[in-house]
Amino acid sequence: MRLATVRTEAGTVAVAVVGDEVVDLGKAAPGLPGTLTGILALGQAGLDAVSAAIASGAARSALDTSALMSPIPDPPKFWAIGMNYAEHVRETGKPFPEFPTVFAKMPNTVTGPYVDVERPAVSDKLDFECELGIVIGKRCRHVSRERAHEVIAGFTIVNDYSVRDFQMRGGQWVLGKSFDGHGVVGPWLVTPDELDPHSLGIRTIVNGEIRQNSNTANLIFDCYKLIEELSSAATLEVGDLIATGTPGGVGVMEDRFLVPGDLVRVEIDGIGHVENRIVQEPAAKEWIDGPTASITG
């Protein structure tokens, strides 16, 4: 199944994608929670209800790709992995890692598959990173590699946009990975029964030019090993997102950074694609919001 989140006039809606149609799950199965995270938390019962909603033929409408959001708009945690493709490690000249290189992207980065992405006002070093994303479907801790497949709700596409000068200063990557809207996710999640996550072609295309082209078979630490490692330290929650790392060919290696007007497309076989136009953020302007709550009683 392909499960997505769309924006409507009434708010966000969880849907199943069937061909060029969507099934509004709130209407086709009124007893289901209103979010994908809520549906996934029901486990197999939730997926069975989604299957029944699809089979009913009810509450269908044409797919409007412009309405697609990140399938999980507010993941509890957004994990990311660096240096996880052999060719990417080789191009950096660094030794192969003994353990996964783990960092985080902040929740403010998460955005939909087809939105414009800003080159920030404070840097001209914006780069792309195509990545396979894992969505966690079961709350878990200390999961063995052998059982890790049991906690995966599905797979999606991530473009881990990175501001390289901010990433490299200070010794920690998080700031350069956490600019607003720099975590493109989508267009949907595909349930594990529909693909093998370790044999998928993955590529980045900028203005029609293939810049990254690899296969998830080249992951150094595969999806299951990453879950084993992460769950050894922290409880994984339903809706947690893991970006599994990027292949060789990133712009920083050739000093070829993204500029306004560039069209960046990331494709993963068996899932689909995300595509973003790069636009310039307006000149930096200080602002401070007012109170968001008032005293009552």
C-alpha cells in the first residue's frame, strides 16, 4: 500500500494512494484515527482497516500531487545517517566507519515532496542528498537486526538538503542539516510488503543531469542494522523517521552548489520521486514573535 497525507481546506487528511486516485481514510473508514501516525499505531488492525477502505471503492477522488505533504508531517524524531554508502566514503577520502554515523535533523526541516526549497540568506553552500527513508511503525527498544523488519511501517524518499558551511563549522552537523524546510519527505510511504529496501535504484537529477546514481544494495549499514543501533540507545516511536544516508556525487565534492532556479529531483525505484525548485530566501531580517498565549481566569 501507499499511504500519504494531503492538505485540504478542512485540514490534513490521511489517505491511501491507488493509481491516480486517493482514498480519504477518514470517510471510507470513519473509525480510524485522522493521522497516519495514529493509523500505524493500531498495528495490523489499522492496516487491515485501510485495506478494507480501499476495497470498498468509497471516498475516492483524483490525486492532486500539489496537496501532498510529508506522509508523517511531525515525526517524533528525525534520525539521519552519514557516510553510509561505500562510494560516498571513498570520494571523501575518509576511512570506512566501524559504526553508523548518527545525527539528527530538527522537526522544522520536514516539508512536502513538491514544495520550493530556499537557499538560505546566510549561505550559498546549499547541497542535495538523496536518501531512502524508513518510517517506524511500532514502539520498540533494543531490537535485534533479525527482528528489525517487524518494526518498519514503510519506506519513503528523503532529500536531506544540507548547508555545508554551517554543517562543517563547530564539529557537529546538526545546525547545517536543520534549516527550515530542508528535510523533504514523500511523496508517500510504501509498506514493506511491496519492495525490498536493499535493492532499490536511487538517484538525484539536477536540471536534467544525473548527479547521484546508486543502489541501496551499496549501504554499508543496512536498514535493519540501523534500527538495531538506534534502538540500543533510544526508544523508537511510531512515526520516527530515519534517513539512511546518501550515495556519492553530492555537490560539495565538486564545489557545485545549488542556485535559485535549479530543479532537484530525487527518485527511488519502487517508491516514486520528489522534486523541488530552489528559490532564494529573502534578505535576512530580524523578527521576534509576540505572545502565543494569554492569561485567563
